[in-house]
Amino acid sequence: MSNPYKDEFPPVREIPLHGRDHKDVLAMMTDLRDREESRWVDGFASGSVYHGDPEHIAFLSEVYALHSQTNPLHADLWPSISKFDGEICRMTATMLNGDDDVVGTVSSGGTESILLAMKTYRDRGFANGITEPEMVIPATAHAAFDKASQYFGIKKVSIQPGPDGRADVVAMTAAINANTVVVVGSAPNYPNGLVDPIEALAEAASERGVGMHVDACLGGFVLPWAERLGYEVPPFDFRIPGVTSMSADTHKYGYAAKGTSVVLYRGKALRHFQYYTTASWSGGLYYSPTFAGSRPGALIAQCWAAMVSMGEDGYLAAVRQILETASQVKAAVREIDGIEVIGDPLFDVAWKSDEVNIWGVLDEMAKRGWSLNGLQEPAAMHLCVTLRHCQTGVVERLVADLAACVQYLRENPDAGSDLAPVYGMAQMTEMQGLVEAGIADYVDKLYE
């Protein structure tokens, strides 16, 4: 997919000789915004936009405008951003049952939070004499752990989940060795929305003197409130002694603007391994708590504003709506002949099929305007339920379209776009390199 607007709006390949009028620039950008808004505002997209209410968006935009020039790299100029950063971490830690010993930083998103945590455990391993660090992760863990493996030279020991779709505690425990610096679990995982057995994983890690990271990027701002509402939520947070770090995305169900996330550690000593510091640069003393040097302080201010304006009552109300809607989705999807919901997820609902080509179904749903997520191992698709899906009629529309697409694939088993075979090829070990090269070519086209 190259630039879809290049014929209507010729690409700008060099800085204009004369600057464009502000009104013209804003008119074009408003036009593009309005066109693209229709793709998500009515609940056709899985995840992606987690709040989306115009009043909430306007409020966050106003906060951003107030702090658009701030940069936490210069804490002397903008100490307010340091205040917001610290308070975001403290609020998140408290929500996740962390005591005063639990500390953290605000990052640019879930991927950076995960990368920071893995870099932290690698460097602590180096300090403890481990020269060939390894991470033990379930195969359902987020791709950011694989990215950390590639970036930081940490060997990834990936263990297939158990038959229930959750991390296999016995197999993961057996994989821990003298080079292991961290064990990972998800709360929940992205593919099928199931919470790994964090308590058992943390106990195994703790007994062997290994760190335990819980990736709650997706569920960190849902599970605590779900538990308060009486839903069955397995232990997953800092109440478990062996949990030494967590990641939770404020820009998902925390309802901040993209992109902010929080990474938390049990103790400042562990967090110190995340920092970059130097006293030998000719430009003077330099430090950065996260990967970036300069960062947009306005995003941190927005995040703080979102959290304090939502309040406990706001989060509880939002989670109540989401879980009730997800329950309707699960019940309705289970009534479709030939479709099987994977496990019993709370809000990230995945389904597979042994009777029809599920990727063909995904492609047919896309033709009807749906932007759902294709999964593999097993072949499946999912809907990550957000407030956008709590609008009247969305669930009914989803289920009607899904039932129609399943029936169409029954009658036309070879139907589907060119994407369906690519999903299948990605599951074949001998084809993965070719598929990954194709993905790189696709990313190139996004810049054209």
C-alpha cells in the first residue's frame, strides 16, 4: 500500500519555496482526518482507538496545546512535566497494587516499555556476570520481546503455550537456566486475550533468582477494574512477590493520546539499569531515563490529564461497558455454526474454525468495512473490544456480517483475497524468511 493520496494531493518532495497559508494547510489536514475517521468512529476497527469520544479528544487536544513546547529532557525549564511523569507512574503502580517501593517511567508506548524492561534485565545480568543473557517467553508474548531479542542480543527462548492457550508453566520452568535474566508472562496476551498463569511463573522465576516481567500493556487498565466489578481475574500484578516489573499502556484503556505507556519496577535499584548516563561527554553531563533524549512533554501532560479526569468512577464505568459488550460478542459468536471462541477471554475475543478458511472470512469481513486482526498458530481472528464497540448496533452488525461471511466461505471455500495464502505461508518455517522480506517491502511502500 503506497501513498493512496498521491494522485489527489501530489507528494511534497522538497521544502516549498514559499510557505503555504495556514488555512490551506489546516483545510487539507481536516479533509484527510474526516475521510479516515469513518474507518473507526462507528466501531469497525479492532482496538486502535480505545475511547474516541469527541469531547474527550477535544480536551486532550487542548491540554496538548498548553504544553506543546515542553520537553522533559530540560527538567529545569519544565518541572511540571517531571511532576506529571512521576504521578502517572505512581497512580499506575497503585492501581496495580504496587507499594511505595514500586517505581517507573513513562515511555512512548508498549513496545518501548517492553524494550526498556528487557534492556534492564540484560544489563543487570551483565552486572551479575551473565555474558550470554536469555529470556524465557511464551510464544504468545508480544512481538516486542522478539524485537528486544534482536536489538539487545538477548537469546529468546520461546515456549509454545499449553492446550488452554496460556503459558506452559512446566515447559517454561524447565527452560530457565544459568543464563536466564527474565521470565515473561502476559496479562492478557494479544492473540487470544488470555491471562497467563502469572503466579506460578513468578514463583518459578523467584525460586531461581530470575526477574519476572508481566506484560500488561493490553490489560493493565482493564483487569484491576474488572476485578473490582466482580469478574474473575487471576492474580497478575505486584501482589505477587515474584513479579519484579510490569508494563501497562496508558494510551490504550488508560485513554491517553498515542503514545504513552508505563514501565514499572520493584525498586529503584532495578530501574537504574534502564537509565542511560554519561559524565564524560564534551557537552557536559547527560542522562535519559528512556531511549529518547528529547521527548514531547505534551504527551505526558495529556496522559496525566486523561487519568485524573477519568477517575476511578470513569474507569469502572468504561470497563463495565466494555466487558458487557465483550460478553455479548462471545455469546453471539459462539452461536455461529463452525466458529469456536478460543478460551474465555474478558475483552480481547479470538475465534477460529475447523470448517472454513478463517483468513478467507477475515478478508470477506474487510470487504464489508471491518478492520479485524488476523492471527496464526492457530489460524484465527480477533476483535479487541473498546468503547467504540459499545455503541448501539455495533455487536449486531458484527455478528450478522460474520455469520454471512462464514456462510459465504462454506459455499465458496476457495474465496478470499490474495492475503489469505500469505497468512498461511507465514506459518510454514521454510517460508517465513520470504514472508518477512515481503513485509519489509510493504513497509518501504508506506514511505513512498
